[in-house]
Amino acid sequence: MQSKQPDKIRINKYLSANGICSRREADRLVEQGRVTINGITAVMGDKAGAGDIVLVGQKKVANAEKKVVLAFYKPKGVVCTEKDRHADKMVKDWIRYPVRVTYAGRLDKDSEGLLLLSNDGDLIQSMMKGSGNHEKEYVVKTDKEITSDFLSKMERGVYLEELSITTKPCKTEKTGKYTFHIILTQGVNRQIRRMCKTFGYEVKALKRIRIMNIGLGDLKEGQFRELTEEERALLYRQCGIGQ
């Protein structure tokens, strides 16, 4: 009787599932000839599985046996992307964890708060899809007094001229003379800052306190924790992914 061969998946999904990068970025790596499977340069459509030796450059891709999700309190001034070579502080420098993880949705350098990281590429891809309408909640402090008219305009959606888009309707709540909460369901670059600027407001402080069912909780700046089984199970259900 022949032994069953391990299931293989497309190389872009393989790299994503093992926490290397998104599928789109994986496609770019393959196109650039930077990925090999068992010593042979990979091409689009190639497949890999648990029994294969996959390299990105000179680095071996380790099979991710356990899917993990971390909640991290990103401090202000810390950069998410590794492409910013001039950054003094990057997320990867703060996360000391035995499994390589990648962030699911960025926070800009001047913002702080909750960042989710995982080695599950399918989860990351699902969380970053704009069509998912996944909620993200922020605390915002501005340089001018918050008015009901300002919040009403924010909630209806704001046309961002520099991007030629109108933001999706959102929810807001005034929490102080200069502060408010806002819940978004999309991830446009520096979205809240751009929205506020449209109405003459400057954001002085911005903190993300919730992503879907995961809250920042008692985490301090620079701290991270693994999600509980209950948190992770609900997160996967909301993303429409089985574990």
C-alpha cells in the first residue's frame, strides 16, 4: 500500500499560511525569483507542502504547526512596515516570540494602540479585506472642540479629495470637549486624520482600542499577549474561517 502524500497548496498560499507575507506579496516574491522549492526556483502556480524545503532568499520557511494570534499595544513612534529602513523602532523589534508573526492591518507611526499579529495568512487576509466590514474602534483627541455637527458629518462619510474616495459611514460618540470615539469598517491610510483635516480639525492623539471582538484591555505600551481560546474562536468565526 502506498503511503498518502501530504496535501500541497499553491506557493503563495503556503507562504501566507506560514506567516511570511500576504498572498499578494508572495506573488511578487515568486515573480522576482526569490522563492525556491526543493532547490528549484518557484514559478506562479507551483505547490508546496509539509515535506518540501521552501526558501525565501536564503531563509528557510518553517511550517507553522500551531496558529497563533497576538494582541500587541503598539507605542507611538513604532513603525509597522519593515520597508521603512530609516525607522528607529519597528514592531518586529518589540515582539520576542518563537513563531514568526505578521500584522493584520497597520497603525501609522504617529498612532498607538491595538495591533493584531498572526502566523495565519488566511486570517490576516480576511481581516484586511475591506468587504469584510470588520469594526475597529479608536479614541481621538483633536485641537478643536468637538461639535455635534462635526460628528454628524464624519458619520455620513467624508470625501477625501487627495484619494478621490468617500469613506464609508461610521459611528462616533463624543467623550470629552476635545475627544471622541469612532468606529470604522475600512482601512484607508491615515483615514481618521484625513477625515478630521477635511473639516479643519487636527488630530493630536489617536489610539486604537478595539479590533472586532478583541479589546486593548489592560495591555501597557509595548506589551503583547496571546488571545484566549474563546477570543480566537470568535475572531475566526467573524472572519468566516474554520480552525
